[in-house]
Amino acid sequence: MTGTLAAIGAGISVIGAGIGIGMIGGKAMDAIARQPEASGDIRSAMILMAAFIEGAALIAILLSIFMS
Amino acid sequence: MRYIHYILLPVFCLLIGASLNAQSKKGVEDLKTIQQHKFDHGDEHDHDHHGHDHGSHGHDHSSHDHSGHKHGSHDHAGHSHGKHAGHGDPCGHHDEKYDPTGTAIHHISDANVYSILELVRIPLPTFLYAPKAGWEVFMSNKFKIGHHEDGHMSHNGYVMHHGSVYRVVTPGFPLEGNHEHDCFTHKTVKDEKGKDKVIDYVMYGGKEYQLEARSTFDGGILGGGITSFYDFSISKNVLSMMLVALILFFLFRSAARAYKQHPNRAPKGIQNFLEPMFLFIRDEVAIPFIGEKKYMKYLPLLMSIFFFILGLNLWGQVPFLGSTNVTGNLTLTLVLAVIVFFVVNLSGNKDYWKHVFWMPGVPTFVKPLLAVVEGMGLFIKPLTLMLRLAGNISAGHIAILSFIGLIFIFGDLYGTMGSSIGTLLSVPLTLFMLAIELIVAFVQAFVFTILTASYIGAAIEEHEHH
């Protein structure tokens, strides 16, 4: 039972991270389309932000693994 | 004729699938001729798996058939048939089902032997220290490693199971010298908290001897348990790290020598590969985040981190070369994160610590609250560095292994045709995952470096107060 709950928790955290990274990617595309000359800066900022979100999601997933 | 490879690839897949399945079926036929029996110990364990193999390979049983099976202390109930009837040999009974989780975990774990394609097994130096028994130094081929990296020989009370060294805890097992033993079995029992716990046993002389939990340095936090011995061996991961460090050393030395000898020549050879990455890290990571004035002090650290992680990521992805999972191992990323933690916090200036413990510019009653949050942040930052790298690389390895496992899952379900279809599915999916993982190898090395640079930059930033 706890295993199932942990799997559901991991799934929910992945949904959250997916929404967040999707928004970052979409907004970065918008920004690059608006200012193509700043694409390098935007890209590294995008990866940095995606890494932060991914970190939060990974903590959630690992917690759900160890709690199960 | 231009498109012949489109036809050849599926044909190739069908052939591979059929041959893999034939091999696994041969193994199953062998097992059926041995015996099937139920095994009753009278304990409270739920279910037994004996001689668990992954159900997908032909097995060599020659080493299993020579012990005094009838003299086992346990009551072997059940039926048996075939030419080995009546032996009551737990090593004869195998799980026929392919176990995807177990296979994946086995392949991403560290090992005391470097095996390539189950064909070449390079023995590694093993250094074991037990407080009571003292040091043991030997090469791991003393264990006579066979299929699935299981040993067939014990050495001074140690055995090798799934590539790891275990110690036998049940008294009565010979603690001196080399002794040939039979297969490994495991049982699932409930511990006092009601959780399932797997206990491994080795069969020796028809008796079961319990193995200690796997050696871990985490004090048992991750479920490995505390062992009575310490394993300081040059394991597969350590060997990979040494190799990658050596390769990087020679690459950079030759590049540096070329720059020294011909300073004004256009880059040639290996320089063309290293220079863009080096300049990218310097110009896009170090200078913007740390600043023009101080970046030279931290550039060696950032470059070492980037190229070490990148090299290990790529080394682990070369197919058929051991597929080591070094950067996916939490212990390695823990060490990297601890280094980053000390570099960041030891180079932090007055402003940095002021922002951590007494944040300027906010109302006084918020300041203690922020101090708690920021104090936790000090540790959470390196923690996420550690988890992100290990999680991403391990996830990639597990995904690839699962796609390869499709062959055996389909083969279990539908026989030869199924494993052919599984191979047809698995090859493109695996190629796709390998391509994704190639990007991930670069991105994760870059992310680790850029986050390190941003933490250092935040720690040494000079604030202008008004």
C-alpha cells in the first residue's frame, strides 16, 4: 500500500516539474523570438531555472522512494 | 538497393530476438529436466525464490550438482522429476520469469569485477577490512566469477554475489581458504516494521548460510545495513574514475603542449574538441557568474568538475564497455557536492553570511525566519546538486535497460515471435534513449558547473550599500 502511495506521489511531483519546465521552455521560446540576439543568455538562464525545478522534483521522487 | 539497410535492420532484429529467445528457452528446458519442487522451511517468510536468474540465459549447472543434497538440514517437501530426481537441490529451481527491476538494479550497481558483455571479466583488487579478522587483500578472480557475476568459490569467509563481496554470517561456514560453494538463494521476510526484506543465502554442502547485508558506508540509512567489514576495493566505479582521470590528463596535456609549442597556430586535432568547451565554460559560466576579477581563482575547480563529470557520463554510455554508472552513484556525487559545499562556504564573504543569518532590507520579525530558511538552504543546495546528477544519470541507464528488457518481457509472453517483436521495438527505442542520454551527459555536466559557479558567485559577490 505504501508503495502504491509513493508511486502516486512520485507521479504528482513529475507532473508539477513537467508543468514548470514546460512554462520555462515556452517563455524562453517567446523571449528568443522577441529578441533573437539575446538567445545565448536566455538559453543558459533557461537551463539554470529548469535545473532548479528538476532539483525540487528529484527530492520529491527520492523521498517517495525511501518512504516506500 | 539504397534502402537495403531499412530491410536489413528488422531482419537483424528478428534474428537477434529469435536467438536470444532460443537461448533462454534452452535454459528453461534444462531446468525442466532438473526438477521443480517446493521448499518448506517452516519459517514465516512469504515466498522463496531460489537460484534466481533472470530467466533469459542458458545456465551452466555443472557446478551445482555435486554437493550432498540429501543431507540438508531442511525438510524438502514436494515433487521432483527428471534425471536429477530426488536430490532436493534448491539450485535446480529457477525463476523462469524475467525480472526487469532486479536486472536494472544489478546493472547500475557498483561491482568488484569489471565484466564486458559477460565475456571478459577483468578481476579487480579487493581490499577488505574486518575489525576481527584484519585485512584481506586479493584479486577478485579468487571467487571464480561466473554468470551474473556470481562467484563459485569462497575466500576466507567472503563470497561474491551479483558482483559484490558479502560475508557469511551463519557459523559453520569455513572461514579459511578457498571452498567451492553452490548457488545463491534469497528469501523475502517481513521485518519488525512489516516491511519486506530480502535476505541472501549461499548454499554450501547442501546447507544454507546467511549472507550479511551489502557493504555500505551510509550506516544503514539506505537499507544496506551495517556490515562487520569494510570494503575499500578498487571497484568497477573506481577503476572507471581512474581511467577517465588518466584519459583527461593525457588529452589536456597534449592540448596544452600544442598551445605552448605553436601559440599562434589555428587549433588542430584534440584542441578543436576541447577549446570550444573550455571557452564556453570560461565565457558563459565563470565570467558572468563569478566576475572578471576573481574568476581565475575558481576556474580550475569549475573545469575539473565539468570535464570529470562529462568524461564519466560519456564513459558510462559507451555500449558494450561495462556501462559503468559512476556519476549515477550517490557516493561520487556526494563527494563532489561536499567539495562544492566547502569551497562555497569557505570563500563566502561578510555580506554572504550577513544575508544568510541577518537578511538586510526586511522587517526585523522576518529576519529570524529567513535565517532558518537560508540556513537550511546552505545544505539543500549541495544536496540537490548531488541528487540531480545521480538521479538523471541513473534514470537514463534504467530507461535503456528497461527498453532492452522489452525483448525478454515479450519473449516470456509470446515465445520466439514475441522476443523478435520485442527486439524490433527495443532497438529503435534504445537508440533514441542513447541519443537523449548523449544530450543529458553534456547538459548535466554543464548544469553542475553552472550551479557551482552561481553558488560561488553569490558567496563572493560584493554588494554596494546605499
